Amino acid sequence: MKQLVLIIHNVRSAHNVGSLLRTADGLGVERVLLTGYTPYPLMQNDERLPHLQRKIDARISKTALGAEKTVRWEHHAQLEPALKILQDSGYQIVALEQDENATALPTFHCPPRLALIVGREVEGIEPEILRACDEVIEIPMLGSKESFNVTQAAAMALYHCRYYP
């Protein structure tokens, strides 16, 4: 079975984080890394102010529907050290982003160990992070909109990687 890790980097919306955790649960993602300024659920030794802990956790829980308690997740303030650990463990680092050099999702062959990065909802993944990735994939768009919501895009990519070669 493929080993999938989801990296949620610099995503501002706690509701999107909750939905992504729920998606990760449904698709058997082994763990989720919440990096940069991405909000995260309550955790031991949480250094955030208590009222912020509760407020953010409630927003995540609203869409996660308990997945924040069943999915293995970690918070990392910095992305780069986490990427290095994953690469050293044999994971291929793949960004889901629109890019002129991206591979279209339908033609992407998912490796046995994949760490998928999704990022900022409007601006996209930072160029320096794209350069640190082994590959960039994108979802072809057929309508008039330029992109999908980060949760829907991640679900499509993770489903593809879970069930297709």
C-alpha cells in the first residue's frame, strides 16, 4: 500500500484545515504536517494563548468532525526541516500547484512514498518551496475558474495517488 503524507503549508483557513484532516482520514493518509502559519488543533504543550487555542480548535473541529483526533498530525513552524526528514526517509516531495512545468494529475504516476504539499489559498505555494520539490503536479481546469479550493484539489490528488498507478 502506498504511503501518503499530506503537508498543509501556510493555509490560513481553519475550516479548510478541518476539511483536509477529514479528507486525510477518508483516504488513509498516514500523517498530516501542518506547517508555517497553518492553524492546528489543540496539542500538548501548546504555547498559543488559551483563548486562541480554543477558538482555532473549534473552527477546525467544525469541519473535521473528529478527524483531528483520529488522524496523526504534527505541527512544524518551519517546512524545510520536515521536508528534509521526509526526503531522507525515501518520500518523493510533490507540490500541487499550477505551474508551467507541472505534470497534469491524470498522467502523474504516484510513487510508493509520497509527501503532497498544498499551500496558500490565493497566492499558491511559494516559488522557493516549489524549487525544493521533486515534482509539481496540477489539476487541469475545464471551466472558467482558474483553480479549485485547496480541500477539493487535495482530495482529487490524494484519491488519484491512493487508487491509481
